[in-house]
Amino acid sequence: GTSTYQLSIKSKNNSHVPNNYIEAGFGLDKWASGSSFPIMYLDTLHAWKSYSMTHTLTLQPTDTIAIYLHVYAGQVATVDYLFDMIELTSITR
């Protein structure tokens, strides 16, 4: 059936990498090989911040929901970017 889901997270840039070198985001969709996800891009701040997004999915009983967490740091070797309090809720049935 078709339901609307809300995905909520908290995130934080815990590294010493300047914010302009980091891209972070999250999203959800029905799992499919090679699919592209609708993504909400995040601030790359050095303090915890809450985010949420909604997405409507039409699912079969055998389908899987995939949650996508994305961090990219250009021109740096490592980055310490944290995600926490990840919660997926069905807001319609």
C-alpha cells in the first residue's frame, strides 16, 4: 500500500575540517539496485542539529525501505561526521 513516512535524524560535524569542504545529507526510498534517493542536504555545523523529511512510498509486503546517510569531504582524507537518533515513522496508513 501507499504510506507517508517521516525520517528524523540528528547530525553534527565533529571534525576539524572546514564546513565548505563537507557535503552531508540523508534520504529514504524503496530499495532498488541503482536507484537514486531523494536527499535532504544538511548544514555541516559543529553542533548537533535535528532534521526531518517526509516521503510517500508505495510498497509491497516484500519491499524493503532503505535509509541513506551521505557524507562527502572533498580534498580531505578523513572526516568525523556523526548521525544519531535516526527514527523512521509511518505517519499515514
